[in-house]
Amino acid sequence: AAAPHRRFEYKYSFKGPHLVQADGTVPFWVHTGNAIPSADQIRITTSLKSQKGSVWTKNKSVFEYWEVEVTFRVTGRGRIGADGLAVWFTEEKGLEGPVFGAADKWNGVGIFFDSFDNDGKKNNPGVIVVGNNGKLLYDHQNDGSTQALASCQRDFRNKPYPVRVKITYYQKTLTVLINNGFTPDKEDYEFCAKVEDMVLPSQGYFGISAATGGLADDHDVLSFLTFQLTEPGKEAPTPDAEIPQKDKEKYQEEFEHFQQELDKRKEEFQREHPDVQGQPGKLFGLFFNDVFETVSDRELRQIFEGQNRIHLEIKQLNRQLDMILDEQRKYVSAVTEEIAKRGAGFPGQQGQVSQQERETVVKTQEEVIRQVNEIRSSVTDALRSISGAQHPGSAGVYETTQHLNDIKEHLHVVKRDIEHLVQRNTPSSEKQKCPELPPFPSCLSMMHFFIFVAVQTVLFIGYVMYRSQQEAAAKKFF
């Protein structure tokens, strides 16, 4: 059979990132119980005991056949988890209840991912398809085996990749395919269950719920994507047919109100500007120019403004570089003149340049390079501010880059010439010698030195004789 036509239904789907609005709600969905929406997923239940949560679409579906793709994770520390997760399509919302966090006696179908083995038959974790007409109670003690329309045994806990399930209801046949999460391939599905001749409500709510008991797992839903299926040869319902009549009347009333306001403002503008009567191009040019600007006009305006800003930045850059080059020429001429003077005044020392002068030249070059880098950064910032335009003008950017490359190359040439000039005037075989210190002046003659030594010797001998006499006189008392 030919494949049905698939159309994505965003009002019955959710997927991260940016899943939650500022008020903490999910667009087109309502969450209850312990469900916690976040930016990239919805945690239906946390790994705590006795938790229940669910999320449901706000509006009923308006299509007969559908397909949902659900991506989820069930993770827990223990070898055994509980209780499980369920995907629903029911005539009414089962916001809270005992069946995996949703209400019992539902009219529709539930696909249960049961983690805990209640009946002790060692057939869990497993996937069970259970239908209900709104009158049956779910058989918890036997894990729904007495009511199951189809089932398969699959372990979906603690997998390296998210588990994916594809549920298709088409031509009264329900098919369940599952990706066990052992591979990153999103399309690696395998057959799980199939139910034929299944009659579901023509309109209903999509939902997903989970619950924990004495044991607990984290039940995280990463995405819930819904597609409308249409048989080949049949046209899909138009968007107008999907809007309720009450909403249609409301939107029509608002449109008429805005149309009346626009006509009123047009009349007021024509009365205030009679000089533009009969000129449609000028009628709204004074007040509504930006509002009615075409896409091509906006692109041309943005390109023109960007080119003007680039041109101004290049002119400013050229002025600054001219100033730098003038200063550089002054330094080069000064160094050349100084070398010539030293060569003429000291023939034996021609070609020698002092260390201080060389350091001055090197520092000047470093300062020039620093200023050029600052100018390049300013031009880069200007180009980045212009890049917000839709078409920034590739020709202007290329021209600016070419200018910068030419300027950089010219500065390298100037630097290389100065270094060559300094090396040429300094012999390579000679090492730089430190300047010799002048001799210190002598302040003491030989005669004064001998007199000073003689005086010191006499004083020392006198002091020794005085100490010996004192010691001799002290011995007389003993």
C-alpha cells in the first residue's frame, strides 16, 4: 500500500531546547502532579518514592489517523525500577490517577512501559498495549496481562542512549516500534507490537505519564512529536477547518476592528497632508516608510549603510597611518644623520652606533606596531557591528582586508630597512664593549701617607707603654 502523507503538528508536540516559557509552562501542553519541565526535557517523576506526574495536550486532536515519536530516558540506581511510564491517546484528559500516574477507566489506548514485575512472572521490563472503552479498571496485580491487546519484552532502563518509540495508528491498525537505546542511530527501530481492527475516538488528547512506588526511577521525556496521517488521494484538512468556529468569529471580529482603525488613520493622514493626494508613493512615505519597506529595499539600505561605515573607518585608518609613517620617516632621517655625523667626526669608529640609539629605534618600532594593532582592532570592531545587516556587502569587507594587508606589509618593509641599516653600521665580528670608566683622581701624596703612618705608630707604642705601666702599678697592691 502507498505510504500515507505525514504532516507535523506543532500544537501536539514538544521538543527542547528552550522548551519552557518564562512562566514555567510548556506551549500547548499542561503538566500536573510531580512533573518538572526544564529547558530541554520534562521530568515526569523524580527518583523518589510515591511520585506521580503527567503532561497532556491542551486541545483535542482534529485528525483521525496519527503517528507519535517519543524520546525518553528511564534511569535508576537499583537493578529493579518502578513503576513505569505510559503514552496515552484518550477521549478525555486523565490528569491524575492510579494507572502510571493517570486516571483509570479511560476511553482510548495506553502504551505502558512497565518496569516492575507485580505478578512475579519475570516478564518485566516490558511494553504493553491496553485499550479501554471507559468502563474497565486496570489489572495492576497481573501487570495488565489479562487486558493486553499486544505486548513485547524490552529492557528500556539505564541505556547509553535515549530510548525511542514510534506509535502509528493508521486505518484502524496500531503499530508500536521501539529503539532500545543501544545505538545513536535514531532510525534503528525494531518491531514490538501490532493491534488490528482497533477503533479509537476520532478526537482525543495526547499525553504521557509516569509513577514510582517503593522503588523509584527518573522518568525524563526529551521529545514528543506528533504527525497527522492522511490517506493517499485524500486532501488534508485546511488550517481554517481545524480552527473552532468560536475562535474564527473572534479572529474575524479583531480583523475588522483593526481594518476600521487603519481606514480611519488613512483618512486623517489625507486630511493633514492634502499635497500628497493622488500620489500613492508619497501617501505613507512620511509616516509609514519603515513599516512598508520591502525586503529588497531594506537589503539595499543595509548594504549602503554598511559600505559608508566601512569607508569612513578606512579613511580614519589612512589618516592615522599617514601620521605614523611621517613620524617613522623623521626617526629614520634622524638616525641616518647621526650615523653620518659620527662617521665624519670619528674615522676610526665609522659604522658604530651607540647601544642607547639602537634601543631607541627598537622601542620606536614596538610603539608603531602597537598603534597599528590598536587601529586594526578598532576596524575589526566596526566591521563586526556592521555584520548585523542581512547582506553586509562582501566587496566592502574584501576591500578593507586588502587595505589592512597592504598597510601591514608596508610597515614590515620599513622595519626591515631600519634593522638592515643598524646591522650594516655595526661590525658583526666585534662584540659590544662597555665604556671604560675614567681614572679616579688621587687626593693623597706619598709624603702625607708616610707622615700619617708614623703618627699612627707613635700613638700605638705610647698606648702600649701606658697600659703596661698601669698593670705594673696595680701589681704592687698584691
